[in-house]
Amino acid sequence: MRGDEYPGVMTGKVMPSGRRYYAGNLTGKYNHPEDGTRCIAEVQWRGYSFPRYSQCRGKRGKGPGGLFCAIHAKVIEREKAR
Ligand SMILES: [Zn+2]
């Protein structure tokens, strides 16, 4: 399931292999493996004719499991408090 684990933040797609992937290209296929040094949030890039999603460029270390950047850790905290 998407979106339940970390409220308010999308976190890519976990494949049956257990590895997390991001789209990050124009085909919309989830074929970019997670970068283990970066925040696992999935962000939308604007300025294209259709949405593109890829892994946040922030450095991880905050939030649940230390998997998020400071910005996304705050989003999760705020959503959980609601
Ligand atoms: Zn982030």
C-alpha cells in the first residue's frame, strides 16, 4: 500500500524484491532504484507537461527510521498530529 506508512508523504514503490524504486523519467515506469543516502520521499517535479516523480534530493537522517530529510520529517510529524 502507498501512503499509509508515512502520512502525507509518498515514498516511491517497493517492488516484490523488497527494493524501493522511483519513476524519475518520462515513461513513468518505476525504474530508478533508491539512493541510500537520500531522503526516501517521492517528490513531484513541476514544469513538465505531465507529472514526474523522483526521490527527494535531501539528505536522510530525520523522521521515522532516520529515512527522511528535515523537510519531509516535518511533514510526517504534522500529518501524524492531525
Ligand atoms: Zn525529503
